[in-house]
Amino acid sequence: MSAPRMIDLITRKKRGEEMTAAELAWMASEFTRGTIPDYQMAAWLMAVCWRGMTERETLWLTEALVASGRTLEWRDDKPVVDKHSTGGVGDKTSIVLVPLLASAGHIFVKMSGRGLGHTGGTIDKLESIPGYRVALSVEELRRQVERIGCALIAQTPDLVPADAALYALRDVTGTVDCMPLIASSVMSKKLAAGAHAIVLDVKYGAAAFMPTLEEAEALAAAMVRIGEGARRRVRALVTPMDEPLGRAVGNALEVREAIDTVTGSGPDDLRALVIELGAHLMVLSGSARHLEDARAALGILLDSGVAADHLEKLIAAQGGDPRVVTDPSRLPAASEIRIVAGEASGWVERVDARVIADAALTLRAGRLRKGDAIDPAAGVRLLARRGDEVRPGQPLAEIHAASTEMARQAELIVRRAFRIGEERPAVPESPVVVVGE
Ligand code: URA
């Protein structure tokens, strides 16, 4: 084939036409090499958001992303597992789950992303740990996995570089919440990392990229099909994302909460999700027969300090200061902490995760433009959550900011996130829909 021209691919996608596998492979490789400018790539991404992709086109895009770098293979004398979330607010699950499963004898190489849109990213969170290196060479990665069984890394020039480049561009061009782009982005990282058993946490709700359960189920099914096509065992849990997961939103604050959870305390919702995802991974990878047994085993590893020891090993192996696990005061801390006190009495009916994410962005806990620096210490900690009874003057949230002015602006936003009613809200059902085997 003669080399395609990007302008033609944009025009064809704008008309809703299907690209070929060869065209997508060319595009991913040229964008990674830097020969397609961001403005053309952004135009193509926006056309995909409007016109969609066929199922096979999504698969070809996934394959093109994988082929932009190297792929990993692991010894099969241990179960090799992986997990990915489609993005939420306060979602620090991986920082707990990776050392937890490694401490239970699994190989777990997790390639994560940076913050995307209003959602936080595990890589930004990990970088708040002094010294932690998210970019490892493939050789370093192999040596580390041989030694401690796990790694928590970003894409590198070696591993799915095309996704890293597209991901950063999507973040700032309004092209995140698009099913084929999410499916190919997530699955390219999972296929390249070489796991045999993959559990996906597909979020739905006000602060998820898929607002409705139906859309999230469709995304889950699309990703499961891509994984099965590549002969991996894949299962998706579809979980709600209307309120922040846990209490902390913001990079160092979330690492602190992940440390609490890995050491056996931490908020109930985060612990429950970690255990649920981990139990499904154990059953899917054949290391447990029943979910119930797996849940119990994982709870013991959290409560006994075994998983926490493994988190220390992971942080140390990647150049970070492992002492943060026993002394989280070594994490970056904000100079300004402002308490948001409630004005009404009643019951917290809702804490809107999307609005809390906006407050965190205002504090520079995430990016508004590609390449923006983020403040690792900034964020919001919820002191009251759905179902709590509150009185005037009672602290609802804590704002961690770099300046008084930023804290003041964030306070106005955080206030909007709280809905206080006169009646105790019903305990929300947390429906977890399982898609896949
Ligand atoms: N996570 C990813 O890795 N990619 C997306 O597009 C969304 C969430």
C-alpha cells in the first residue's frame, strides 16, 4: 500500500467510514514517531467520538497500539494476573491490589495511566511517593518481577507508546469518553503486559466515562471480546461511580489512603472493592476455587501486614522511599489545609464525585492542559459521606491546597458537591454486574 495521508483518514472517519487494519497500524506507528501532528490526531479522535468504530476496527486499533512497542511474556509456573479500571474519582485500588495479589503468590505487572479528564491516574499518585520511578526498561521490569513478583509502571517508549501519546492528547481534547477509544486503550496495555487472567473494573455513573449501566455493560462486553480474541481469560465487574471511592481525592492523599487500606484499615468501600477484584482474579487465574475462599484469604493478607510488607518491597524496588508505608508523613503535604464546615443539619444524601473532581482540578491535583505540572499534595478529603448525619458547623471536608486563594476557590466547589436532606438516605445498593466468563 502507498502510505496513507492523515488528512484522508480524518475525512473518511468524519464520514463514518471504516479504517483498515493497515491504516490503523500506520497511524499508530507514525503518531508515535512524531510525524503526525497533534492537531491532525486530535481531529481524527474527535471524528471517532462522533462516528464510532466497528468491532473489528476497535480490535485492529488495539492491535496497532500493542504493536507500537514490545510485548511481555512471563513464566507460567505462577498465575499471571492483571486488572484495569476505566477511571474514577478517588480510585486508588491498584496501589493496594498489586502488592496484595503478589503477596498471595501471583505475578502482577500493572501498566497504569496518568489522570485522564476529571479522573485521577495511578501513575500521578505513585509519583507523589518520593523517588518512585514509574518508567522501567523491559530488562529492569523482568528483574524486578523475578525478585518480587510485581511492578506498577507507566507505559514506556518500549511498552504501548502509541497509547501513552494518544492518552495524553485525549485528556486535553475532550475525546476521553468514547467507547472504542477506551476499549482499545485499556486492552492494549493489558495485552502487552502479558497476563493470562484479567479483571476489568468498568465504572458507570455520574463521575464515570460511561454514565449509564447499559453503556458500561456494552464497554465491558467489547473489552472482554478483545481479550478473549487474544486468548486471555477476561472478566469485567461493572461498578458504580457516583461518589468518590474512599475519602481521599488527590495524589498523595490517595496514596496515604491506599497505605491505610493495605495495612488493614482504610475505608470500607475501598477495601471491599479491592477484595472483590482480587477474589475474581484468584478464581479466574485458578489460584482459588471459590470467591468466598479467595475473599477470606485476601482479608487475612491485608490484616496481617503481609500485603503491606509487599507494598514496601514494591516501592523500594522502584526507587521510592518505602518508609512511607510506616510513616506516611513522608509524603508531600499541603501548606494550606482548610476545613469546609456544614451549614445545614440533616443527612448527607449525596457527595457528587464529579464536583469533587472539579475541586481537585482547581487545586491542580490534575491537568487542564497537556504537560501541566500537578501538585502532588493537593486534593480533598471527605470528612462526611453519604448516609452521615451532620449539624451546622460540622466539618464536611478538608481541602489541601498550595495557597489560601486556591483553597477558597475549591471550598466554593466542594460545598456544591454535598446534598444535605432531611431524611436518612437508603443504603445504596452497590450492584456489581459481572460480564465475561
Ligand atoms: N483507562 C485507560 O487506560 N484508558 C482509557 O481510555 C480510559 C481509562
